[in-house]
Amino acid sequence: MKKRVFLLVILLLCGYVAVQQLAQGALKKVDDQYDQTQEKTPKEGYQTIKIAKDQVYHGNLLLVNKEYPVQKEAIKSDVVLLSQNKDLVQGYRLQDDTIQASESMVRVFKEMVHAAQEDNVSNFIINSGFRSLEEQEQLHNEMAPGLAMPAGFSEHNLGLALDIGSTQMKMERAPEGKWLEKNSWKYGFILRYPKDKTEITGTMSEPWHYRYVGLPHSAIIKKNNFSLEEYLAYLREQKQIVVPIDGETYEIYYYPIYEKTTIDVPIRKHYQISGDNMGGVIMTVFSDKLDKE
């Protein structure tokens, strides 16, 4: 009898300890999440701003693939019909008059092809740019399986992707393709689907498909031979990196986004905030100061 009572007491004590540990673990998890949402006193030279939850779907670093579709609020608001903006179509041709793209991106693209002309590479053509969800769905239905993504799962639905060709030959052999592969990072563009990254991107090699992510991100991706998937995973893991590029120093921060998230941003420096389309935002701080303007 005494042994039974003793065993019962031991079991009750073990149960109590287990419950206490579970409760403490749950409280710690809640506290950690609570800490993420609280406003803190910013360090000198910084101010605290609130980040709306939908910021995750805005910016140049959005990941779009078979797992993460384009949200309607993510579509670039400055998409224009290029054939009606002759000042944008200089140094390259359009496959047809229906091609659309983000105006701000195309201005950078125009600067890039002018740089290529200085290296005697000048036969660029844009074969595709922005596509509406309806256009993407029609293309998906018309193409052979695997050659066009369903509506909402293509970067072309975002407004930041271009299918770039050569008027002379296929891009894998063309001087235009070789020049872009070597130099596009200098202008914020990346080759989105390299042949050595198909298992990661889930998309076959497309030597014509370029995506605008902006500097310094394109430089980091090029230097480390990252795909966009790998780069964003790297930022989530590191949380903060400092990168020197061509005499400039960039600070890059990753933040997971909760219902009420605040971050500290510099007061006297340029910065950009982009979502990743997966639940976080990336802040990029540039070394140039506002008071130099």
C-alpha cells in the first residue's frame, strides 16, 4: 500500500513539473512574439516607423514562383505601354506594340543597353514584359505543359521581368546574352533562371529572362552565385549584413512581419524597404547622406 502511495506521489510530481515546463515554454513564446511588436527607443540617428502587414507584398525583392504567387497589391503601379512612350524605347526594339513594363525599370534597362552599345553590343529586343493575369492564363493554356506558368505564378505578372532577346541569334549564343550575363548586375538585373539552379528555382534554364531586383542586391546575388530563392533565404538567416560595393557601403536588414511591427530607420540616410512575398521585409540602407543633396 505504501509503495502504491509513494508511486502515486512521484507521478503527480512529475506531471506537475511537466505542466510547469510547458507553461513556461508557452509564456516565453508569447513574450518573444510580444517583444517583436513593441515599440522600442531607437538608437541615435534613427526613428521608429510602423510597418503595415501588406508591405510584405510591395517592392523589388518579391519572390514569385510555384509556391509564392503574385498578390494583386504587388503588381507595379507604373506599368506603361512601351510603344506609346518613345522616349523609353531607345537602343533596343520591341517584338510588337503590345509590350508593357514598369516605367522605372525600363529607364534602368535603357541605361543598361546604352552601356552595352559602348561595348559594340547593340541588337537588343524585348520580347515580353508585363502580362495581366488574363494574358498569363491564356498563354498557359496555349503553350505546351511546363513552358508557361499559370496565372499569378509568373514574374511577368509582377511587372519587374523582361524577356530579352537578340535580333541576330538565340540568346545563349548572342553577344547580347553574353554581355547581359556578365554586366546586368551593375544595373540591378539578374538572370533569374540560370541552368545550374533549376532544382532550386523549379524552372528550366531561360537565358532570356531577366528580373530587376536593384542594387546592391543584384551585386550580392552575382558575387555569390545565388538564385533569388537562395538570396532571400540567406537574408532571413543572417538578419543583418553589411556589404561594400564599388566604394559604397550598404546595410541590409531582414524583419519578419507580425500584426504590429515597428523597425528603426535612419533619419539622415537613404533607405528602401521591400517585402519578400513570404512574410518578411528587407530594409536596405545606402551610405549616401540626405544632407549631401
